[in-house]
Amino acid sequence: MQEHRDGRRTTIVGAPNDAAELLAVELVDDRADVVEICGGTPLTTAARVLEAAGDSATVGLVSWPFESIDGVAAYKAACEARTA
């Protein structure tokens, strides 16, 4: 967590796709006003997070365009190889 001079906080949390929805609800319950999803998260997961957050927070998704799918596959394989 990073505390900013104006009192706002930025918290970065790693979560597997199946936990993202529950984590988003916890963050919103803790008064988060923005939930940003990153890391190649599937659109279906992002949609579930958006639904879970409701009107309580803005939900954003950092994603890759379809034309970069080969690069995304290589990136995912490299990440999986590092964690294996």
C-alpha cells in the first residue's frame, strides 16, 4: 500500500481470477473508489468484478488488443514458467 500526501491510498493486490470478484468486494467494502484489473485478466472475470462492485466503485480493465494475442501468449508462458 502507498499512502499519498493528500491522504489517498493505492493498494496493489495480486489475486487469481477466481478470487478477483471477492477481493473487489472486500476493497469496495473498505471504501475503495477505483478497482483496476490488470495482467491479462479474462473479460469474463472483469465483468464479474464490475457486477460485484456495483455502483460503489469505478472498475477498469487493462487488457491487450486482439492483434497482440501472440505476444500475450508468450508473456503468459514466460510468467507460468517462472512460477512453476
